[in-house]
Amino acid sequence: MPPVHSSPRFQMDNPAILNLLRHSTTTGEKRSKSTGGGLLRMFKLFPMLTSGCKMVALLGRPRKPLLKDNATTGTIFGFRKGRVSLAIQEDPHCLPIFVIELPMLTSTLQKEMASDIVRIALESETKTHKKKVLEEFVWAVYCNGRKVGYSIRRKQMSDDELHVMQLLRGVSMGAGVLPSPNEKEMASDGELTYMRARFERVVGSKDSEALYMLNPDGAAGPELSIFFVRAH
């Protein structure tokens, strides 16, 4: 892989990021800390979840989506002691349009969620503008303003990722524990956890997009935001 260079900190003064953050601020003006969305709270409670959450494995044939809107589906999943992955789908029944393994552990992301507001930023340093921003492959990854490393978008999903997408094909949103495809892997890396939510997808420009989580309990502001930016 060719060498990749990056500034030590994510440039939050990037015009593309500022425009997307303004959108986040506007949509979150009415947010109340006491009534934040429940999905992140469920994700933080993973160590307390029981095998009852594995009922998702009993899902039958794919059902019609419960939410008939234009929202995008985002899934964060991974073994407790392993790296966390992100998958983006236009519909829960379709293959993901974007899959990437983030350079951070699932347990680390859970700790970040203690702040109740999580911003994950993926910055591509490719200078070409022939591709859409989500079609880039090499990304510098930041979580709440701190650089955590680099990742490469997958061209094809791994067996474990396909396993998760298959189990969740009828799930619009939720969080819990999934049966592992490999019992030995579960013994060494812990249980396979997931959080799936609906996101508002905002295109700031040809070099920037953002996903803002839609809270199912009626809270006004997003708790989880994911930014995709192409560096200038």
C-alpha cells in the first residue's frame, strides 16, 4: 500500500466539516440531555446484556421495512475484545454500500459513548475528485476529535460481516448480542455485539457527507454523527 501522510489532528476548521457541523447544531438545538436517544445507552450496556438478545437469530424471512422513509441504515458491530466495524446500507435488506473495520476496539468505542455525544470522522487524503467521497478506500479515522489510526474500505465483506448482515436483514434498529459464527472466536474475543440505527444522510458537497442518527424515542438531537470528508 502506498505511504499515507496526515496531520496529527483532524482539521475541524475544514469548510466541509464546518458546514456539516452547522447542520448538526441546527438539528440539535432542542436536544435535552435528560431525554437522549436510547440506542447509544443500550450499546453502553453490552456487558449487562444476556443471551436473550440472541433472539434476533430466530428471524425468519426478510420483512418489509417498518420505516418507509429515505433514511440510511448504519450498523456498528464487532466482538467485545476485537475491532469494531461500520456498515452503511440504503436499506436493511440490501448489501452495504460502505463497509470498513475501524482502527479501534469495540470496548474503546463503548467508553467514548459515555460522553453521550460521539462524532466519528473519516478523512480521505486522495486528491482526485472523480470518485464520490464514499467510494474512496484509504481513510484516516478520528473519534471525538482524536486520531485513532487508518482504515481501508473493504471491496468485499468478510464471512463474519456477511454473517452479521444476514442475521440483521429484518432489523431496522436496535442493539444487542448476536450468535457468533465461530465458537472458538467468541471464546477468545468475547460476544459479537451490534447497534443498528437509522441515519439522516446529508451531502455537504462532492467532498463531504454526514450521517446523523435518528433517535427512536423522539429526542431532537443526534447522539452519533459520522462524517466523510475528502481533504483539500
